[in-house]
Amino acid sequence: MKLHPMIAALRRHKAGVVLIALQIALTLAIVCNAVFIIGERVARVNRPTGLDENNLFLVTQQWVGAPSGDDPASVDKLDNMQQTDLAALRAMPDVASVAPVNSVPLLNSSWNGSLALKPASQLGAGNGRTTYYFTDEQGLATLGLKLVAGRSFTAADVEHRGFRDQREPSIVMLTKALADKLFPDGSALGKVVYLDGGSTPSTIIGLVDRLQVPGTGSWTNSFVWNSTLVPTRINANFSRYAVRAKPGRLQAAMRAVPNVLYGVNRLRVMDDDSVKSFADIRTQAYRADVGMAILMGVVCLILLGVTAAGIVGLTSFWVGQRHRQIGVRRALGARKIDILHYFQMENLLISGVGAVIGLGLAIGLNMLLMQHFEMDRLPVLYVLAGIVAVMALGQGAVFVPARRASNVPPVVATRSA
């Protein structure tokens, strides 16, 4: 089938051709980037935290009238209050283990810093960005973390300090991802690191398989698995406790917690969100991502539907205008399949031009999103898949009016205009 007569015919319908080509181009640009955003959001929502999330919940509370200073007497009193809470929670019949924590993955409340292989006084430290989790000897069991090397904390390892105390711990545990970043040769166990530009060494005594940082935004992508566990109870006028319920007893344990803690000390504040299952934490953390994915999905469907409708409408209009010419071609020996292929090739030509324009628009839109919204670079595969999709959409949309054109009888050629 020659292209020259087809192009000549399209020149007589310049406005319609330009509109459809631009519509295809815009659809390709927006859909490619929207699908990429959906893919990123889905990957983020589905990534594992490293925790055993079943039967796990978090308790957050604040004491009324508790000391607020950093003097030793105030810190010791706060620590005694925290240990009393821990003992009461651990004694609950539906509870398997309890650990004090400053945060948990997906909570969006983090204590961030950096680790280095050399003290601050030396150059070339080789920093690794990290998030700190402060916990005690029951931290790994309560959170359900998998120890892959070394040992866990013991009760003798655990210290306590005030909220604003900046002392470095003597020992730490790292995630395997962070250990591999600092020690690519796999020799992290037993080595020392320096926290936050300090000069006091901390020895690595154990490695856990995975522990996600609390933040869920794209700003954490570069260090999402770089977590450091510190054997320390942080003493402040508020506290958080990670609680692992016995199998099947999660709801019962969660309901009983407020009464147990108020029974120990009524001078505290606990609201409806003070006791929250990890499943609820996950849902809340990714609510915006799920909403964005749904919104982008709806936008894609609307754009594809509008583009398909535009192709159907314009092709139907052209078929109506060309009834006599189609009849003449049929009278001269053109088969139905020839007429069908003509309109399909015509659409393929328009879609191809739109796809080329859309390719540039997709890349430009992605660069704009990278600059203003910290989006990653759009992979070429997404653009290629988008081109194939819009071309297929065009062929599917043009099929019905093209088939109607192929059914025009040769006798139409004998009728007067």
C-alpha cells in the first residue's frame, strides 16, 4: 500500500490530523510518567520492613508532671518509671515480649545520623547515612528481626540516658545493607565505627538481615535499609513500647494495655492513637501513596478513553465524508480487507507521528518532575511500552469505523453526490 495517496488525503484534513496526533502525544507523555509513578508507589508500599509484622503493636504515652531536666536524678526517675511500665506490660498474659523503642519502621518519626570508619579528627571517614533505633535486650525478639551474624544485645549491654544526652554507645548492631556499604569485603563484625562525627568508637557486635528506616518519603531512598540498633533506653517525659502479642491475642492485648498502664501510674496521657497495631501504622504510612496510585490510574484510564473516543469519532467522520470514494475503490476491485487496511494504516501513520512527539514530551515531563518533585529518571522501557500501547490503542479504536467503511457497497459509486 503506497503512502503518497494516503498522505495526500490526510492533507485535506489537517486540523483533525493535528488534533489527534497531539492528543496521542499528550496521552503518551502523561500515561508513561503516571504509570512510572504508580510503579514506584506500588514498589514502596510492598517493600518489606524487616519486621515480623503479625501480632505486633506500638504503645505511645506521656507522663504528666514527670521530670523534664537532664540531671542524673531526673533521668534516673524517668528510667525507673519506664522500667515499671515495661515490667507491667511484660507481665500481661496476652503478651509475648516488650521492648522500649524510639520509633519503628513506617512511623515517620526518626533519629537520623551517620556512621564513619574514622573519628571526626581524621579525614576520609567514609560516612554512611543511618537511622538509629534505641532498644533493649528484647528488641530483636519483639520486632521479629532476623540475626544473620554475631550476637544480640544482653541486659548487661543496655544503658539508659536522657533525651538530649549525646553519649556514643560502646556497641551497636547494624543492618546487613549498612554493614556492606561500610565494609564491602564483608568484615564488619567486630570492627569499630564512629557515630555522628564523634571520636568514641562503637564496636559492631551483630548484624540483622533487614530493618527499614521510619521515613517513607522519597528522601529516604538512598538509605532505606541503613539502620543502626543501639542498646539504650531513652529517658524523656514520653515513651514508646513495641509489644508482641501471643499468636491470636493481638486485639485482647491492645485493649488491655491502657488499663494496665493506668493501674501502674494514672498520671499519664493516652488517647485513641496511643495503642496502634503495626497493620494500622502501615496503612496510615502508605495512605498517600495508595491514593496517588489510584488517582494516577484513574487519570490514565480517562486519558486513554478520551483518546480512543477521539480516534473513533474522527475516523467515523472521515468514513462518512468518503463514502463515494470508498464505493469507487470497491467498484474498481478493492476488497473489503483493502479498505480495512487503508484506514488502519492511516491511523498507524497518525499514531506514529503522535508517538514521536509524545516521546519528547514524556522525557521533558519526566525531567520537570525530577527537578521539582524528586522523581527518578523515567526508564526507556516505560516509554517504549507506552508507544506500543498507544499504537495498539489506535488500531483498536479505528477498527470499528474502518470495518464499517469496508462494508460500503460498490453501488455507492453510482449515486449522485
